[in-house]
Amino acid sequence: MTHVTLRPVGADDHTAWLPLWQAYLRFYQTELADSVSANTWQRLLDPNEPTHSTLAWVDGKAVGMVNFIYHRSNWSIENSCYLQDLYVNSEVRGLGIGRQLIEHVYATAKAAGCSKVHWLTHETNATAIGLYEQVAERPGFIQFRKAL
């Protein structure tokens, strides 16, 4: 069995986090300005920000990441946690790393007093959906949005 270590990002982890972030963006066929990625990284390091990141490490190499955000909800007194970005390198998929990252977010959010964790994925992401249906409920809501 592969030994996986999970730990929150620190200031020295940018060179480990950035390739995973960029691979995640490529997976979803999207591009962001470098300034957006740089700002995201700074937010992840700022203890006054509600956004966090954890890396999964195997044999000294970062192979997965999860970025998540605590936020208020009008439906509960407690905060909620939005698992915004989850990515595992293709060469280590199927080893349970994605599940470990999700379970880590569950535990971290619970310890922070959140009442739920929620996330989205694209309808074509069948592999991820297979995992998500094992670790969470699928409530059936459809997302609508408009860029401003």
C-alpha cells in the first residue's frame, strides 16, 4: 500500500502546489491569468482568509491537492465548507488519494465548526462522480451562473 502524507500548504510549498493547480486548470480546459493564481496562492497562506489548501505527498512528491473555503450560510448558524478544487495526478489515481483528501476536508471542516461540506464537478467527470457518490449524497441541484 502506498503511504500518503497530507499536510496544509506552507510558504515553501509553492513549487509543489503550482504544477498541481495548473494541471487541475488544464483538466477543466480553463486558463487563468498568472495574477489570479498568484493571488490565490497568497490567500491560501493568509491565516485571515477563509480559504485553505492541503497537499498529498508520496515519496517526497506532491501528487494531489485540495483547496477549500469556509463560508457563511443562510441555512445554518454554523459555517459551511466549499471544497472548490480537488486534483490527483493521473499516475497515482485509483490509490485512494482523492478519497483521503476529501476525508481530510471533512475532518478539518468539522473541527472548524462547519455543518457541511459541498462541492461541484462537471457532469462529464465520470471517474470523480463514481468516487463522490461513495462519500457524499447527490442532492440533485443544478447550477446556474452568469459571469460579471
